[in-house]
Amino acid sequence: MAKFLWGLLKTARPRQWIKNFALFAGLVFSGQLDHPAAVLTVFGAFLIFCGLSSATYFFNDVFDIERDRQHPFKSKRPIASGIIPPAVAVAISLGTIAVLLPLAYRISPSVFYASFVYLILQLLYSAYLKSVILLDVILIASGFVLRVYAGIWAIDAHLNIWFLLSITSFALFLAIGKRRSELTLMQGSAGKHRETLLHYPEALLDILTAMFANSAWLTYALFAFQQPPIIVKAPFAGILNNVAIPFIEAKYLMITVPFVLYGVMRYLYIVYEKRQGESPERVLLTDTPLLVTVVSWVLTIILIIYYLGG
């Protein structure tokens, strides 16, 4: 029984829930992080997406049972190894979805639609589209973008188009990096695990990786630049009054661009030198320089928006 319960937890992939923190992006950048009601609303949407994403992993492992058995690590997954019967996995997934979708609608119809579209895309991906070159990475990226916008819609926030382009670019960058690392890891047996890898030449993946790495940090820089100038409040204003440079009112979010630029460069190093980009969430939690960069970026944004600005 303990082995079965551990198998359920492992299949739910709680480590993957880190992706759902993307729902808080709109909350932070819209200036509502200090609004308790907004925080609770987004946290509720976060929990719903954690449950829905776990439900899709159960389905995915059922669809991928034969492919996973050819993989050096995924063959140990509970469904692939026989710990959890496929019928039980499907029942758990459907039950979870049936409970969580109505809760999503209670938060907001927009959150419900985002959740529903997310589920449809994930099911299409698991059933077929993961085998279609280019569409597979677009669907992976779409799931991340939907998470971000579910958080935005939950609190009826509004962010400019550069934010959407930045999120899309980062999502595609991570998805392409995932495919590049999978191809390296599987080497000669790539086709047995995922047929679409056979149609991804290394040169193509290298070009796409460079393309989205550039667009990721550039669109974020444009997003930061397009934000209204932040007027410094006391006591910071008193300190800056003595400085000849006009620091009282400036686009301080531009300070965060170097963090993003280094993060992109570090991730490229991880993909190409350490060859560990197959699991972005594992990379974030285990690569200390990248983790420090992300935490520093978040803290700097909070400092600028909520403590420096008035």
C-alpha cells in the first residue's frame, strides 16, 4: 500500500508544480501583491493548476507507457513500471478534473476557460501532438503562457503586449532547450523514446535555441523599458535628492534586465555544457547560480515596485 501511495505522489510530480508559480507573475507586476484578496484569489488558481497539471501527468504516463519503458529514467515511473495500473491512473485523473474545473469557474469564468484550454492542449499533446515536430514545443510553451494569463485573469489585471511576448519567448526557449537535451541524452535510441526527436536535427535545435534565447531577454528588456517611470518615495527620495543624476523618477525595472540576461546565458551553459536541460524545474532547483539569479530577480522586482516606488 505504501508503495502504491508513493507511486501516486511520484506520478503527480509535485516538483513540476514549480511551473505554476507563473500564475503569480501578473499579481506581482500589476502591483497587487500587497492586496490580500488578490493574493488569495491567485493562490486558489495556483492550487487548481497544481491539481490539473498532476491530472495531465497521469494521462500522459498512460499514453507514454511504452515509450517510457525505453527511457533510462522514465522506465522507473510508477505506471511504466507497473506499480499503478493504467485504469486506476485514468480514473484518478478524471476525478481530479471533475472536482477542480467547477472550482476554477467559481474563481472566475476566465480562469475556467484558461484551465479548460490548458487541459485540452495537454491531452492533445499527450495523445498525438508530441509527435509532431515544432507543434510539440509550441504546445509545451502554450501551457506555460496559459498559466501566466490565468493568474492575470484571476484578478482582472492588465499587462502590455511586451509582457506576453516575453513570456512566450521564455516558454519557447525552455521547450526547445528541453528537446535539445533530450536528443543529447537519448543519442542512438532517441527514436524509440520519442519519434519526433528523429526530425529535430541538432543544427535546427541550435538555431531555434539561439533565436528564442535572444528574443527572451530582448522582449523582457522592452517590457521593462515600456513600463511607466517609478517615482521614488520617502525615505529613498531624500537620499537621491543629493545626487546630481535625476534618480527621483526613472524606469527602475531596467535594473532587472541584467538578471534576466545572465539567467538566459546560464541556462544555455546548462543545456550545452552540463547537458541537463531536459527537466527545467530540476535545473532551477539544483543549479545554485541559476536559483540565486531567479531569487535575486524576484526580490529586486518586489523591492522596486513595492518599496522603492510610491
